[in-house]
Amino acid sequence: MNSKLLKSWSATILTAVCGLTAFFLIFANAVVFTEIANVKHFFTGVQTALGYSLNGKEMIGSSAGIILAYVFPLFGACIMIFGSMMEKNRKIVFALVSALMVTGGILALCSVSLLNGDYFGEPSLAGGAIASGIFSLLGGASACVAIFLKG
């Protein structure tokens, strides 16, 4: 088997896996709020993206930026899989995927600044948002490498 073809498909698979992993981390803890008495409240990516209400009071409002932080890697993974099968314009597709993944990673790592609502305590990133950002950035780097590989 041609080694460049194998490297190209390896980059495609790595990008797709990283993108899907970054998306599915929406179900992990994304933000933690620490109150004055060191009481910690954890919220998942779904709760921070779509909003969270407690006893009828909106604690965290929906945020388009956080939604995009998880949707961009999913779109990037899907486009990478289908784009790698194309004969023409592969480099443009890989550049688009790289841009989507890197943008999603940056948005995931900036989740705290994108929060809306009347929340309590001091917000900070939790493991889910950090891991999602890292996987998304890794997928973006892999898609960028795939631009220079032929196959």
C-alpha cells in the first residue's frame, strides 16, 4: 500500500476521531462554579450551551458560542470523512475542516467567558471543556497536516 495514502487516511481518521470525541464531551462537566464557602457546582456542556434553570429561575442562559464550540468539531469530522473521498478540491476541504476544528477548540477553551445568565459563584473550566478544546485543536492540526499529504 502506498505510504502517503496510508498517512493521508491516518490523518483523516485521527481528525474524525478527535472531532467526534470533542463533540461527545458535551455530556461531561464543562464549567464549575465555586461559591464563597468552597461549595462547587458542576454543569455539563449541554447545560452551559442550552441553558439551565433551577426552581424556575434561569441560572445559565443559552449561549451560541458554546453551542458552536461543540458543533464545529462534529461538522469538521463529518466533512473530513466525506471530503477525504473527493478527487478534487481536497486541500480546500481540509483547510475548511482545520478552520472549523481550531475555531471549535478556541471556543471550548473560552467557555467561561461565553456564559450567559445570572449564575452564582466564580466560574472556571472543568475537565470536559478543556478536553474538548484539546481534542478539537489536535483534530485541527491533523487536518492541517492532511493538506500537505497526497493520496
